[in-house]
Amino acid sequence: MADWFTLAAVFLLLSVAVALGRCWRGPGPVERIMAAQLAGTGVIGVAVVLGAARRDAAMLDAALIGTLLAAVAVTAFARSAAKPGDRPEGRG
Amino acid sequence: MSPLDLLVAVPLGFMLATLLAGRAARWLILLAVPAMAGLAFWLVLVSPDAAYLIGHWDLPLGILLRPDGVARLMVAATALVIGAVGLHALVDPPEKAGNAAQAETFWPLIYLLWAGANAGFLTTDLFNLYVTLEMVSLAAVALAAMGSLEAALRYFMIALVGSLAYLLGVALLVARYNTVDVTLLSQVAQPDLATMLALGLMTAGLLIKAALFPMHGWLPPAHAAAPAPASALLSAIAVKLGFVILLRLWFEAFPAVTGQPALHVLGGAGALAVIYGSVQAMRQQRLKALVAYSTVAQVGYLFLAFPLVAGAPDPSGAWAGMMMHAVAHMLAKASMFLAAGLMLKAAAGHRIGDLGGLAQAMPMTVTSFGLAAVSLMGLPPSGGFTGKFLLLNAAIAQGAFLYAGVMILGGLLAAVYFFRALSACFGAGPAPREPAIRGVCTAAPLVLAGLAIVIGFAGSALDTLSAIAAPWAAPGVAAP
Amino acid sequence: MTAAFDIILCLLILGTAGIALFVRDALAAIAFFIAFGNLLGLAWLGLDAVNVALAEIALGAGVTGVLLILARARLLALGDDATCADTSAWLRVGALAACGGFVLLLAAAVLSIPPESGLDRAITPLMPALGIENRVTGVLLAFRAYDTLLESFVLLGALVAVWSLAPAGVWPGRPADLGMADGPMRRVAGSFARFLLPVALVMATYLVWAGSDVPGGAFQAGTVLAGGLIVSAIGGAIGLPRSDLPGLRVALVLGPLVFLLIGLAGTGFGGFLVYPEGLAKAAMLSIEYSLFLSIGATLALLVTGPNVIGLADPAGGTERKSDC
Amino acid sequence: MVTGHVYALTGAVLTGLGLFAFITLRHPLRQLLAINVVGAGIFLILGGLGRGPDATDPFPQALVITGIVVAVALTAFGAAMIVRLAEARAATKAATRPDGGKPGP
Amino acid sequence: MSWIDLAVLALLGTGLAFYGAGSLGLLRFPDTASRLHALTKADNLGLGLVALAAALHWGSLAVAAKIALVWLFAVIAAGITSQLLARQARLDGTRSHPDGDRP
């Protein structure tokens, strides 16, 4: 059974590679961020699957931290992609 | 209670205290100076078997602190330099006019530098040394950035590369020997590919940090542009940590790996540094750039001594000369940067030609500059003279006349460029600006320069001190 | 099958690193750097080094990534898009030859060393005395606590160094506001932050607590806390504090201070950083809990950068108080 | 080929790749990125060579964690310096313009 | 091979299929909105199914809870980010020059 999970991990890595291809091609920042986000989800999937293959529950903590900080990074991306011309519209 | 850990813990405590004290932080130096001076004095007198493992965890896991001769001398000199610079900065604010951020952060940064330098001098653990190296680099870059952000960024990048080269070497050693302790490595080191590559990488990284020619490029702009107290700390202390780690590597951990040719590469680079730094110093028009290039030359002597120490039948003379030179340079160069800072505040401009009339306006400060120059040139009686004399002796005894010639030439060139600056001070010039300088400011460089001279008379005491637990004396004596 | 996983992962790591370094667009470079960091985290999982994987995913990919994103945004606002000018072909050829030779030499050295967990044998018998199971935490907080102590000061020192860069006239002000410029996005990020901050706090506490026995620890936990704080600042849920706020200073100093005091208290039991018998776990937990708070605050402020007079919005950026 | 060597060799290549990028890239932010890649490579060498038959040595693991924290601290300081330098340059450029530099309200 | 194992394999396979479809969709779809669509599918369903497979395989309630937490976080994070990105894409779309220009 563990082998099946490792196989799944390999497959997920390949799908991460495909997502990264989109990230490379762009064209816009939104595409790049989206692709990075998908790659992040793929990595989380690999962590879960690898944890199952090796029966190491601590790897799930890595997945948990990964989701959390990926969300932080995407939020920061979204903030930075906003052009200097965009002023706040209605605050508070 | 041991001075070995307190010398690190106390400055760290002061760093935290400055962060909590806010604007009153600067006054803490009045407490720190006596405390650290006392601890350094204690360390100088402590018995050689005071070496101990932190937390009592045995090697290879734990970290060994050891009060050998090098550590005693460097820690004491560091206490003198930072103490004097700190008191100086208390009276004469180091920051750019009106920059409150610099005024406040200067203090925690010098305590970080102090703790990092002491920790680095005392430990025998190569990974621990990496952390202390980063403490010192971080503080040094931030202090340099108070003068020129551009020069500091360049310094930062190159220092990072140096750190990583060092870290890569440490990584290879951990993997190869399962230990990073110098005393253990000295027993197991083999001259194989991994070890030689590790030693080469670490040496290259540390030479960047120590600014040995041709890796000196970052030093003159950073040191010349920083505020005077910061320049003093950078030239006196930040550069020396790399040198001390190299001593530990070349003479203690890997004497079985380093051969004569490699030692002569270091010595040759040192000789070139002496000549190149001196020639560049002669060509400088700005006073602080001159002093900064003089550091490039003086660092050269430290490495020129490497083959002399290794080649001597009885290395004690060359070893003492090298350590004496290092200490004398710390004191004299700190003094010189402080004096130069005061002189430039009073002078009409930053060029050497603008110094006219200063000898009358601020005789004490020009005297400090002159005394520091005497030691750096190696004129008797001074620490610089004793150090160079011992090295020269060793060189002649070994028939290394090339090194001897470079040392003599370097002294002559130093005389040329320092006399140029001094004679400008005595020359006529535009009336200097009102030197609104208080006593401590004048006293700090004077005391440091005076010490650089006085240690020339304490030659034999320093000789004994430098020989404590020296790698060539009795191998393995330091292990508890 | 495991070997295939290892090799594909390593190829992906090398590929992402190459693209992160040499792609023209800076945003893509950072995106690839984050992907690279996450894949490295997987590599550490592959090596069964979960502690490091947590640190790499949290710090190496997460915090460094956010840091670079924000730095790039500030540079872009100044008209610097951080694309690389082409360097001369000769330089590139020379560098390629030098680095290629270096890699070959390094690879030969690496292959000459057989991989083994040599110090494991020395560590395992010492663990029962500490009362914890996680050997990495044991190394970090007992055997090499001195390194960790100094390291916590490096982190604090980096923040002081960042502070020292503030231009004249803005001290003690605030760092540049991180808030989203666009109103609706700000609201989305704000509600996300109100969810994330408590979650991050719980999770961080869990990581410290778990760190004694299973992978985790103060640095990983502090990073999670920092992530929560950064999102809150972006969403406007919390305002950035003034640099001289006494409470902030206490939060920053707390961890290193507790660490230093426990270390000094050890003098009473035989030496610096000696933990009293039976109390080792309590001492380590106290250090870790205080350290993680300080690390969280320090990392969050490191990411926000020095206090700044924004050129795009003079004066406003430093003094505006964000509201909830 | 052992698992440990696969990762350690990847680390070696990463180190060289980062070094090459550091030499050939001119933008300081990119150089900072390159330095981080070099650091990651070194850590991977440490971890890979500490990989035993069924566990990875906790000692190098702890060193790597320390190294990662130091790297993040220095990266943050470096990024702050890069941004401040760009701002200082923009400010001087703006100050030399006739309109006094500050953008209008 | 037990029934549970078969179920695990089925879930794993379906999950991986969703991942693959999401990645391919991201690569092949013509415009931003449909790519975003692909992204959320892969995020939620792919990871969900794979996580379910892992939880079944583990057979421990505590671990299953943790896996559920991972999935929950991922879904929430994906929801937030797709909102942010959709808004960003709309802002970009209203401008005449999509990328790389500055006022």
C-alpha cells in the first residue's frame, strides 16, 4: 500500500511541474500567482500522501503549515500586484 | 560563575536593556564599560584549565569555551576598544545629524558586536563560530550603513558570500568527521579531498571577512564612509574575527593538512596586501580613505606572519609578534579613526589638504593621531614596533628575506603616508572651525593610542600571555 | 519507487531554482523561489527530517517569499522592476567555467563521504535525561543551546539593523502600511485575517507544545504566528505599532531575555545553560514559549521593513493608524 | 547510489547554480535570491550526508534549522537595505528636479 | 487486498485525476477566469479525495481529524485567494494595458 502512495506522490510532483509550466509562461501576474497557488496545493498533497506512505503524522503538520503560509504569500502577492495607482475606495 | 560565558551574556543583557530603555539607552555604556573591563581583566588572569563545556554536554555534541592566549588578548583589546569608542560616542553622537533611528540603534548594535566578537574569540566550535561571525557581520554592516548605504550593501553581499563559503566548509566537515570542534578535529583530520576542499572554502570565506588582498575591495569604501566610532569598531574588531578563526583552522585544527606551499600563498597574499594597501594609502586624497587603506596594509602583516609561525623551529617569537601586531593594530587603528573623525569635524573639508592649522587648534587629537601612526609604522617604542620586530627576527632567522624586506618596505611606506597627513595638520591653512569637543572625546583616542605605545614596553608579559594554550605549545592541553 | 520520487523531486528542485534565478520577470522569479522552497520542504520530508521541513516551508519559502514579494512591490513603486540587465558574455562564460569546475569538485568531495547518521548514536542515550522525545529539539535547546541563544539574538539584531535604516525624521514612527490598496480586496483579506490570526495562534501553541516530542518547535511556531500577523496587517485587522511602543519592545525582548536568564540561572546548578535535574523539560518549554512570541513579532516586523516616508504617499504611510 | 547522496549532489549543484547567478546577475534583489539558493544547497548537503539507513542525524538537522533562521534574518536586512537604497536614490533624483520632487497631492 | 484498500486506491486515483485535470486546465484554458475555475476544482476536490484516501489508509480518528483540518485550511485559503485573484484580474481587465505599465 505504501508503494501506491509513493506512486501518487510521484504523480502529484508531475502535476506540480505542469502547474509550474503555466507559472513560467505567465503571461500576467494573476496567472503566475494562480499557478504558484496550484503548485502549493500539489506540494501539500505530496506531504499528505508521503505522510500516509511513511505513516508519519508529523508530516501532516508540514502540510498544515504549508497551507497557512501559502495563503499568506498569495495575500501578499495580491497586495503587491495592485498598482500604485489604485487608491483605497472606502476604508473602515 | 565563569568569565567565559559572562563575557558573552553580559553584553547580550545590555543589548536587551538598551532596547527596553528607549532614549535613555546610551547611558547604559557607563555601566557596561566597568563591567566588561572587569570581566576581561578576570579572563586575562583566569587559570588555563578554566576551559569548560557549556551545559556540561560532552564533545562532539557540546560547545567548548576556552581561555587561550589568543582569546585573552583579543577579548581584552576588544573591551578597551569598544569601551573607549562607546564613551566617545556617548559624548559625540555617532549618527548623521538629526537621524534619531541611528542614534537609538547604534547602542544595541555595538553590544551585539561586543557579544559576537567575545563569543567568537572564546569558542572552539566551528559552527558556533559561524553564528558569531554572523552576529559580528550583521552589526558591522548596520554600523557601516550609517555612513553609506551603498558601500554597506556591497559589504553585506560580499560578506554573505564569505559566510556561505565558510558554512559550506563546516557542512563538509560535519559530514566527514561528525564533529565541528577544533580540538577534536586536530586529532582526526586527514588530508583527503573533502577536508582540503572544506579548508579551502572556509579560508576563502574568512579571507573575505578579514579583507586580505585581493578580497579587500569592500573594505575601504565601507570603512571610510562610516561614522568615526563605527569605522573604529569595523577596522579594529570586525576584521579580526576572521583572522582569529583562520588561526584556529590553520594552526590548531589542520596543521596536518596545510602544507608549506599553502602557507606561502597566504603569506604572499599578505605581502602583496602590505605593498598594495600602502601604495593605495599614499594615493588617497581623503583622510579617512587613507586610514582605511592602511587597514588593508596592516591586515597583510597578520597573514604574512602565517608562514613565519609555521616555519620557525620555536614559533613562540613569531606567534607573539603576530598577536602583538594584531592587538597594537586594534588599539592604534581605533584611536586613529576616532581622532580622524574629530579632526574632520573641525577641518574645512575631508581632504588631507584641508587639515591645515589643526595642530594648533586641537593639539591633543593630532597627538593621538601621531602616536597611533607611530605604532602603525612600527617605530620604537610601540606595540607595533615590538610586533614587527619579533616577526622580522623570525623572518631573518628562517632566511625569509623577501618577507623581511616587505615588512621593512611597508614600514617605510606607512611613514610616508602618515607623515603626509601629519605634516598637513602642522601646515598653515584656513582657520579651522570651532572644535566644540569635550574632554572624553579627546581622551578616548589619546588613551587608545597611548596603550598602543605602552604595550611595546610590556612585551614579555604579552609574550607569556599569548603563549597560553597556544597550539604549538602542548597539543591537547586545553581539553578539560 | 522511493528512488523515483527522490530523483524527480531533485530534478524539480533544480529546475525551479534555475528558473527562479534566471527568469526575467521578478514576480515570476519570486513565485518560483517559493515553489522551490516548498519543494525543498518535500525533500526534507523525503529525508525524514520533518523538523527541518517545517522550518523550510515556514521560513525558507513562506517568510522569505513574503519578504521578497513586498520588497519587489516597493521597488516597483519606485520604478525599479528588478529585471536583470544582461552581463557580458565573457563574464558569463568565465563564471560558467568556474562554477562548473566548482560543482565537479564539490560533487567529488560529497561522493567521497558516505552518508551516515553518526551523531545519532551519541544523542540517543542522552535523551532520557532531558525528558523529551524530539532529538532535534534536544540538540537545539540542550546540547547546543548556546548556538540557539546566540541565534535568537541574531534575529533580534537583524530587526535592530532594519530599524537603523529608517531615514532621518521618521523615528520612532511606524513601518510602511501593509494594507491592501483596493477596498474590496482589503475587506476579503481582513475577514481572512480575522479567521487566520486565532488559528495561527492555536497552531503555533500546538507546535511548541508538540515540539518536545514530535517535530515542531519555537522557530516554526513563531513563523506561523508571524504569518497570521502579516495577513492581519495586510487586511487592516491590526495596525502596525510604533517602534518605541513599550509593549512591543517587551514582546520582542521577552524570548531572548528568558533564554538568557534561564541560562544564567544555570550557573547555580553547575554552569551556564545547565538545566537543573528533572526541570530540564520545564526550562526548555519556558524558553520555547517565550521565544516563539518574540520570534513571531520579530519576523512580522522584519517583513514589514524599516520605518519609511513613502514617496508615493508622503507622511501618510508612517503615521496613519489602521483601523479594524 | 544512496538516497543521501542524491540529495547531497542536488545540494552541490544548487550551490554552483546560485554562485553562477550571484556572479552574473546585477540586481541586488536577484543576488539576494541567489544567495538563498546557495544556502539551501549547503543545507541539503548537510542533510543528505547525515542520512543514515533509517533516520537522518538530528545534529545536522539542528544546524540546518539554525542556519535557516540566520539566513532569513540576513535576507530581511538585505532586502530592507536594497529598498532603502532605491528610495534614497529616488529621493535625490526627485530633489534635483525643478518641482522639488514630492508628487502632488 | 481488503475492501478498504480498494476504496483507498479508488479515492486516490480519482483525486489524482482531479489534480491532473486542474493542472492541465490551468495550462490549456484560454483566459484567466476559466483558469481560475480549473484551479479551484483541483484545490478542493483533488486534495479532498487524496486526503480522504490517506485518512482511510491511516485508520486513526486523530489523524483523520488532522487531515480534515489540512483540507479545511486549503479550501478556505483557496476560496480567499481566488476571490482576491478574481478581483485583481477584473482590475487588470479594466485597464487598457494589462501588465508591466506604470502610471
